[in-house]
Amino acid sequence: MLTHFDWLRRSCSGPELLATLQYLETNPDLPTEDSEMGPPPSAGTAPCARCWIYPRAVGRYCVTCHAILDRAWRLRDVIPRTIVIWGFVNRVPKARPGRQSFAGSNILGQYVHDERRFLLMLPHDELKSWLHDLALYYGIELKGLLQIFPTTGGRAAHMGDLLVRMVHHEARFPPDKLRIRFFAKLDQVFHPRPYEKEGVLTFEAAEFLRTLELATVFRTLLRPDEQKTLYKLLHMTDSAQSQLYWGRFWGLLSQEARDLINAWGIRTWTEYQISLLYELVDYVAFDQPG
């Protein structure tokens, strides 16, 4: 019989993972067909083409796999704006009064593996509010590691493989404080060393929240077109041409935006720091000025 985590590891894509989480919530006794195993593969018969254990009931799939895949198809438009959090902490966050579980109100899917491990899926722009709520409610009591990573379409990487990698790396750090590893893209999951070396992968919780706040201010003070222009200017290699375009760009910015760029010294940032800022912009909401 497959455990709930076994079913999660069978998720090929982000939609399948979210569909499995939601299916497990409504069907906690899954699988329903545990009394019967599928036939061994042969020329004329075969078990379910997805789980490879239970008998086929609807086309090529067992009852459970068919239900998950059907739900995943309907969730495919939600996934591009969804992230996954794998937590390995000293205590699994519980529900606050008047809230849903995990101190958040917009959780798309959730799973508690044991007393120390949990899995969440939530919208991109809910990350800052969820972490802020977590910090306010638990403070320094919560220790361990939160690994935040993107979903996949199942072609470049298998969602189940990503989960296994998160589990493999969960005990790399001592449980003396709450740390956050932020994987903005799949390349960082499979090749983390350069990002770890540059200090843009693992953060203390308070530091990561401050970085999200910086991204919020950046998104608020610079329009999308100004953000794109700034990114191009920061990557120009011709110094003479760069000075010309910087002058023109500077004259178009608001005083608040110019003050921000000067205060941050963004022109001296490394490529990794610039990329992190622009990646985090997608994870924060626009904050309407005063």
C-alpha cells in the first residue's frame, strides 16, 4: 500500500502535485483500491500506467490516478503562479484562531508528513504575508529550514524528484534558528553551489523578509518599463554608451526612485544579487504609496 508521501512523489508536474494534495485532503483513506493489486505486466494486461500498482479502472489508469489527473488538468492555469514550501522544523506550524492551518488563509494545498515536516503550496504573491505571519506568531521559537522552490511542467524535471532533493538537503544546517532556502528556478535546485557561494540562496528568516521588503519597495517605486530599462543598463558593457543611456534614464525617474538606486548602490551589485532582486519582484504585491 502506498503512503500519502508515496503518492506525492508520483507527481510528475506541479498540477499533479497540487491535485494530489487536494485529493488527499478530501480522501484521507486513499487509496480506495488497497484490497486489490493490478495484474503483472504482460502482452495482454498491465497495472495502472501511472502508479504501476493498482488495476486499471478508467482507461489506462486506476481510480485514484484518474481522479488526480482529472483534477490536475483543471488546475493547470493556477500552477504558473504557485510555489512549493517544504518545511523541516522543530514544530509544525499550527492554525491560528480564525485562520486556516499553517497560519495562512490562502493555502492551495497542504500536507503534514510527521511532527517536523510539512509541505505547502501557495500563490507567489502570498509568500511575504505568509512568512510575516509565521514570524509574528512564532518568533524565535520556530527553528529549522524552509525550502521554497518552483513547480515544473514535468518535462525538465519530475516534481517527485524535487521533493526527494528537498528531503535530502533538509538536515544540512543546524536547527539553531529558522533558515530559508529560496530556489527561484530549477537550475538552482540542481546546481546550487554558485548561488550558495554568492550568498543568494540561503538566508536567515528575518534577512529573507527584509529582502522581500526591498523587492516590494523596488516594484512600487519603479514602473515595469523602468525596471526593464534598469536591468538592461546594469548589464551594458560599453561604459561610454552606458553613461549616455544612464543620463537619459536618470532624468525620467522620480526623485524617490533615484534616491532608492543611490541608497542601494545597485550599480555595484553582482549579477547574482541583481537576478535575486528581479526574481523576488514576482513574489511580492504592488504596495500603493501613501
